[in-house]
Amino acid sequence: MVLTTTNSIEGFRILEYQGIVTGISYGSSFNHNGKKMAFKDMFSMKKYYEAYSLGLATIKEEAFQKLKENAKALGANAIVGIKVDVETVSSSTVLVVSVTGTAVNVATNQ
């Protein structure tokens, strides 16, 4: 499946618009592959940012997988105009990642 933030795909033409699709995922920013950050590591900025980055990447990947599943359910083979939104739940370490785009059917230009 082709994914892009642009409204068109070079070398392809959009045949049909299937609709808007989303993928939403949430989780702790300090939890990566079920492994939580140790309390003492929270005082090391390098380990703090590393754990935060890995946690965010995991949540974002899950949101993109859900986005693709929702597009496939509509019969699409590509998603254009993708936007990614990352929010924090106040007073917690929970991040919410929302990915939105337009599911389309495309064919190569030949």
C-alpha cells in the first residue's frame, strides 16, 4: 500500500476516492515493547529521551497499521494526504497518536 502526505502520487493516477480513514493508538511514552523505563533511568536525560522516542515510535507504528487496515477494509490500495497528530493526556505519560488520510484506488500511469 502506498502512503503519502501529498495529495497525489508521482507515477500514479487516482481512479477512485474511497473516503477518509484514521488510525488511532495510545500508550505510555515510557513503555517500549512491554519494557518499562526504570525509575533511576528517569533522572538521565539521555535515557529519558531515548525511552520517550522509542515509546512514541511504537505508538505511531501501531496507528499507521490501523490506518492501513481501515483503508484495506474500504478496498483502497493507497492513502494520500496523510496528517499525523500527537497529543499528550494531561498529567500523565500517555501519548495519543492520530493518523488521518484519504483512502484511494490508484493505477500506474502508462
